[in-house]
Amino acid sequence: MTQTAQIQNLEMARTAAERLTGRVAGLPGMAALYGPAGYGKTTAALAVSNENRSYFVQMRSAWTRKVLLEKILHEMGLKPAGTIGALLDQVCSQLAASGRMLIIDEFDYCTRNDSMIELVRDIYEGSQSTLLLLGEEMLPQKLKRWERFHSRVLSWIPAQPVSTADAELLAPIYCPGIHVASDMLEHLVRLSNGSVRRVSVNLAAIAEAAAIEGWLAIDRSTWGNRPLYTGEAPRRGV
């Protein structure tokens, strides 16, 4: 089983899910978790999905309305059949009957045209279920184009940049058996530009170096000037 670090964005995703499922009758049933790529939103949402048996789909740029509905039905364990309208009815019926949340990742792809937004609103209205939408940092601004959709979002949750506390939780997963000193963790966080992914990649690089060098502990002094991943393209001639 893959271990998941209990970082702050996982707690925020859990809180969003709990607020949706425990909302007072009459309140809207959608929430949006948004932030830059690499902040760990997908990992957090997958963990929440596993915990509360939500349906999870990750949008793709080439998907049409029909493909989205088919993918949701496959996630539900149902066989898609019929027209877009029939598929929509299947999705709404299963969401209503199961009481489970639907999580849609990479929701920015849906904001490219009116029809995808209206389809997701139809899913919500037709099921009166709960939807958690994941997207990048401009998602709230993009959705302002569709007031009838925007007004149905109960919570807007900005994903937080990775912290040193997060890095401490990530270290045993990506650098197991090695004590990573606080000054090294702080250095990784400074280099990360907020990205959980970059910290994780660098912890894995430290683990590889430690295996070669025989280290059981690592700090800034031990690491020295060895390269670390920053996400920036190298300068010419370097």
C-alpha cells in the first residue's frame, strides 16, 4: 500500500469533504481546491477518495462531454450505454443512490467551453450530490464567467505551499532510514517554490546519494554543493 504523508493540503481536502457532506440542507454542494501545479492536490484528493469511497476522475484535454460521463460511469463500476442524456441520467442516479462524493481533477479543462461547465452543473443538479473540483490557481476567476455555476460552490480552498512541517512528514516516505536535518529540509522548501512535488523529488535524490555514500544522516554541510532540482531550466553553458 502506498503511504501518504499527512501534509496540510491533505487536511484541507479532508476538511472540504467533511464540510460538504455535513452541510446544512439548502446549502450548495460543491467545493473547489485550487492552486499551482505540484502542490499535492491530486495526491490529497486521491487519499480522501480512498478514505470516504468517493468517485474520482482526472480530466484530460481531449475529453468530450460523452467521454467524461463514460469515465465517471467506469469509475462507478457501471457500463455506459446510450446517448449523452442517457449517460447523464445514469451518473445522476448512481450519485444520488450511493450518496458518494464525485471528485473531478484537472477541472480547468472543463472551463474551455460552456457545454462542459453546464454538463457538470447538470450532474450536480440532477443528483444533488457533493462535488469536489480540483484546479490550478486561476480556477475561481475562470468560473466567474458562469454565475449559475460559481454561486453553487460552497467553499473555495486555496492549496498551501509546502512547509518545513510538510517536508518533515515527506522525508520518511521519500528518504526512508535517513535522518534529514532541519537545515536541509528548510533548504529544500526554499528551493521548491511551494511545490510538494519538488521537495519529494529532492528527498528521493538525497536517498539515492545516501545509499551511494553510506550516509545515515544528512545536513546542509554534508550535502555541500551537490545539485538539487529547482524546476528551473539550466542556464546555457552550465
